[in-house]
Amino acid sequence: MLEKMGNRRYLIPFVAIVAIFIVFGTAFYPELHATPQDVPFAIVNLDQGVATPTGQVNMGDAMVQKMQEGGAAASPIAWTTLDSQAALDAAMANDQFYGALVIPEDFSTTQAAAAAGTGNSPSVQVVINQGKNAMLATTMQTAITGILAQAGLTAQVTTINGAEVGGGALGGLMSAMIMVMPPMMMAMISSVLLFLALRPRKQAATTARAKAVGKQLGFAVVVSAAIAGLAVLMATWVGGLSIPARPIFFFIWATIALVMVLFIGALDLALPLGVVVIAGVFALGTTSAMLAREMLPSFWQHWVYPWVPQRFMGDGIRHIIYMNGSALNASLLPLLVTGAIGLVLMALAFVIPARRAGAVQAKPVPATATS
């Protein structure tokens, strides 16, 4: 085959180098340009105000206004004002915010006493939701406590949906990436190998091609289970992470199997299509398991994050670790769609050659002239 290309075959190494550069450059671009923006944070003012000679004063209202002024141009935080602790609790239960700033009932009274020199500086409560995304939540905690310190206020930090993952200082921050990136790479390699070993021959009989597709699906289920087991071992033995191994195993098993069906289906339909799908998923989704949507560049936020499999894998694993969830969680539904697309591609790869063969067989043979 290479001989048929003539002198053009000498360009193959350079084309490969450029392709690898593009894929890896695209893969790590979001991480190198990660900037928090429009991070949803709640603010609750419970301040009852204080009576002064000039009337009732509510310093909590003034603080809310100060925190919100300037918008995204001055702060990466998108503040949402809630009117009660009950509303905040409901929002946190629904995982709507990365955290909240709660101004206590005696804020104005304490502030007035501090100004008069008869009391300590007031404090506010900072609630951090680690379960939504530990990396961004930690970043926001540092930013908000710094802002409060500059204003002369004390921050009382409360963490919700936290988990002692272990594995060193970055264990909690990197847990999703550790359990997504290696399994995804193993799924890509295994899908290519299964395609090369078991691909249905287009010239083969219908029964033979059906058996080949069945073998591909069967091996995908078995191989994905092995990948899930290795991912859990890597996280627990190598990474030293303390995680709920059983639900994570079953979640990774299901998600990797569904992703492999997509890859193999695309390869079955057309080899170039499969290569583009695998390279595209790797290049566009590598950092989506670890980075929150609010940290991604605009293109990734609007065109990649809504569909890329690594995002849903990361969300599902975080749900299990931080929210004490099960393997059957909301992140599995989009991945079921991914697997369904793969089955459609497999079906097309099975049906199209059969139709072509039927058309050839049905083509009439021209009659020969008789003397």
C-alpha cells in the first residue's frame, strides 16, 4: 500500500506529528486557559438591622449591594439573592450553587458595636458546596474569604457535600480525572483493537456479519468490565483514594461500555469516521471531567460541554463520592444516548452493505443475441 503512494509516503511522519500536535493542543487548551466566570453563588441577608438616631439601618443590605455591584466585569461570581435560610437549603439540596454567603441576623448590631469600639468585627458565614465541583468550589472559597478579609470581616467557612477522599493534597481535586481519563484512553485503544480483530466484512454473508457485530458487542461488555476494575484498582491502590469502590465500578463499567459501542459503531460504518470520532472525543473532552463548566473557554461551554462523555463520567463519579449516590444516577442517561447512537451506527454499517449486495443481485443480466 505504501509503495502505491510513491514519494508521498515520506510525508506520513510529518502528517502524524501535525495531527498529534493538533489533538493534544486541543485537549489541553481548556486547562491552560481555565478562568472562572459567572460562577453561581447565593447570598442570603438575614440581618435584622439596627436602630440609629437617624432611623433603622440595615448594613446587610448595603453589603449585598456592594458584593453584587460591577457584575462579571469585576468578579467571576454570579450572585443570586435568596430571601431565607430555607430557600438556601433547598437550593443546595438541588446542587444549584457552588456556595453561599450568609449574612447573620445581628450583622448590623455587631457592625455598629465594632465601629463604636465596644465589640469585635462582625463575621459572615461562607457555605462551600464541594460536591458540585471540588476544584472550583475551593477556588471560590479562597476568593471570597479574601474579599471579606479586605473588608475587615471574619469568614466562618462551612463545607457541605464534602468527602475525605485521601490520596494526598490533590486527591479530592483529581479524583474524577484519575477515574475518567485512563479508562477513556483504554476504551479508545480497545475499541480500535476490537474493530480490527472482529470487524464485519462487507462482502461476507449476512449471518457472518451479524455474528461479527454480536461478538463486538459481547467483547465490549467484557472488556469494559476489565477497564472498570483496573480504574478502581488504579484509584485505590496506586492513587490511595478512599472511594465507594462498588458503585464506582458499576458506573464506570456501564459508561465505558456505552462509549465503546459508539467508537466501534463509528469504525464499523467508516474507518475515517471512527478515527475522527475517537480523536474528537479525546481532544475535546479530556479536561471536561475535572474542570467545571464555568472554568471552560466559551467554545467548550456552549459546544462541547453539553455532550462530551467525559463530562458526564466526571459528574457521575462526583455524585457517587460526594453525594453518596448510586451507580444509577442522572449522568448515566446522556451516556445511554451515546450508546444508542453507537448502536444506530452499527445497524447502518450492517444494513448498507446488505442493500448494496441485494441491488447487485437484483440487477438484470442483459440478454445475449442469438443467431
